Amino acid sequence: MQTTYLALGDSYTVGEAVPQAESFPYQLTARLNQQGCKVSQPTIIATTGWTTDNLIDAIAKSGLDGKRYSVVTLLIGVNDQYQGLSQDNYKIKFQQVLQTAIQFAGGDPKRVFVLSIPDWGVTPFAQGRAAEIGPQIDQFNAINKSISAAAGVHYLDITPVSRQALHDPGLIAEDGLHPSAKMYGLWVDAISALVRPVMQGL
């Protein structure tokens, strides 16, 4: 049976600054197919710069209402932090978008996979503001992790991996901000191990 995959997010999901095939949803799809899971090409609702509010609006306008997917990934919040939006707003809106992700997964939280927000504070773009940005990212991730746990979805903490870029420039794309294909590959190493058993059980 062919399985389907919906990826919700922002620049980290669309794969800003790398070819589409090297974005994490496409790498994940390729990896799963190599491992014997028959997965169709991902449906992606993601655009660089989107906040959680933007993603909610885009989903509402996507025409996908009522559609169901085998698995759903969700990675959103870095632009809420970057734009200085309140954590209270993020708490409300992340809860909302996560419930929508669960609906897309046929109401089954075990088919939803939330990724933590990477720490862009370690990138050249941040210009040495890691000590300021990192704790803020941690605060936003504490929110999405708590809400994810309460909802019973899978949660993958990729933030420590993102911080390896401080010592490995090869993990950052040429724009000095976004992950490289190598970084996305590390994410896929972790998330494929969670997704594969779910796919195989469908």
C-alpha cells in the first residue's frame, strides 16, 4: 500500500537554501522508500518566514480540509521567536496547529511527529548572539514539547543536533543561516527511525 506524508512548517521544512531533494521531507521520503516503505512524494505546506499564525492561515486556504495522510510532521516556531511574538500566543497557536495535524493524520496522534525548533543562534547570521538566542529557542521548545506530550504525538528534539553547527560549518547552508543537506540528513537519521515502524504498521 502506498503511504502518504504531509509536512507542515516554515523554511526548515521547505528546505531554504538547498535543492528540494535535500530538504528533510524529501530526504525522509527517499530514506523510507529505500527501507521498503512505499511512500508517495510529500505534500508540503511551508514557506520561509512563516510564523505559527501564517501556517494556520495557509492550512485554512490550502484546500486540503478533510484529507487524510499516513504521517504528518510539524516544525514551526522559529519565526515567532525571531519576530518577537509572545510565547503566550505561540502556546495557543501551536496547540491549534497540532490539533489540525492530528486531524490530518486521521485523528491518530501516533502518526504525528513534531520536531523541535533548531537553534539559529549558532549560525554566522546570528553574529555571535548565541547566548541571547539559544535560551529563547529553549523556551519556545519547552512550550511545543509540553503540548506535544499532552497530545500524545511523537516528539523529536533536533535542537542539540542543530547546535553542532557551532563547531561544524558544514552543517550550515551557504546562506549562513539555514541547515545544509548534511544537517537535514542527521535529522532524517533520527526521525526515520520513529516514522518507519508507524509506516510499516499501516
